Amino acid sequence: MKFTENISIDRDYFEVLDILPDQVVIKSKCTGHTWQLVFRGDRYIDIYHKHKDRDSFHWHQSVLTFPDAVDEIKGHDEFQLNGRRPTYLVYARDGIYRNGRLKKY
């Protein structure tokens, strides 16, 4: 897969910083984090990111598709915006789902 092949970027959510045939660099407008998506042939996409412009990129995760990469980035943004706590729902005894938090032991 090459970036130029039928992949669209939500420009309301991301600022596009660089586009090459085998990678794209985007910045989340929510957190200001910068993401580099490197396409590894038809196999997978490596996701790298940095928190500040002066930082170096570090490996975040590998995924199989571009939509998976976007979902991972948006999930990471939610995690950051939630005080670096997971955002998921927990079923309570009263039948209402509430935001959950992992317990630290």
C-alpha cells in the first residue's frame, strides 16, 4: 500500500505536515501530538509519534490498515485528554454504564 492510494485524512481533526509515497506526517488538532505513519509495503503500518515538535519520534504501534491507525491515534488522544487514564465503559449494578478506570495495585 502506498499513501497516495485511496486514503483520505480528516483535515478537521488532523493537520497534514508531510506526504510521501510511503509515509505521512500528521498533527492532531486535539492534543498537538505529531504522528508519522510509515507504510511497510502491503504488510502493515508503523506508527511513530512525538508529544512536542522538538521531541524525536518514538515507535507507538504497528497496525494493518490506515483506518486502524486513525482509530489508534484518536484513542490515544482520548487517553491523553482524559488525564492519561483509559476511557472505557464499566457496567454498574444499577444498569448504567460509566467511565471506568483501571485500579493501580
